[in-house]
Amino acid sequence: GTEGRVVLRLLVHENGAPGHLSVVESTPPGIFDQSAMEAVARWRFAPGRREGRAVPTWVLLPVRFDLASR
């Protein structure tokens, strides 16, 4: 089985959509980067809040991969 971890930095917009994705760290390097970015780009998040209003928020998000062998 292959395992890996990618930490992404992204901006969660007021509507919950992710943007400005970039890889901060990956182990093993370069193996899962593209897959992590493509998956997270399709996700929706609860936006950050300030004084009751949705605001854009920078987030560090770890994405773990664990591919079990058959």
C-alpha cells in the first residue's frame, strides 16, 4: 500500500468555494499533489465568520492518502 500526505493552502471564499490552492508540503514529494488539488477544488467549506458575516479565510488543509494493496 502506498501512503502519502499533502498539505494545501487555500482561500475559502464567502460562498464556501475554495480558491488559490497551493501545495505547502507533500510526502512523498509530487506523488499526490495534483490529486489532492483536484479533489479539494471540488469541495465546499463553511466560510469563516467575523461579526456574524461570512469572510474569506486562509486555511491549511492536510489531505491523507492511504492506498491499500490488494
